[in-house]
Amino acid sequence: MGALYLLLPISLILVVLIGAAFWWAIFSGQFEDTDAAARSILEDDDTPESNEANKSADKKD
């Protein structure tokens, strides 16, 4: 029974802290554009920069 007197307030404090963090995340815009990270991976330019430098050097000659 003594453990409940310790664990119950700790768990309630954690629930309140997690709820506050979630509330902050919602209203600070963390969930506004959830697809941007997924699109950035697919739209990434995978050409190595050394090849681009060689191509631009070839064009100048």
C-alpha cells in the first residue's frame, strides 16, 4: 500500500507533463506539415557533387 502512495502521484505528474508537451506540440505547429519530410526524401537529388563539378568544368572548356 505504501508503494501506491508514491507511484500514484508520480504517474499523475507524468501524465500531466506528457499532456502539456502534446498540447504545446499541437499549438506550436509541429503537426502542420507532416508530409514534408517524406517528400524531401523522395525529391532528393542523388547526383554526387563531384560529377556536377566535372560536368561544369567540361562545359567551360
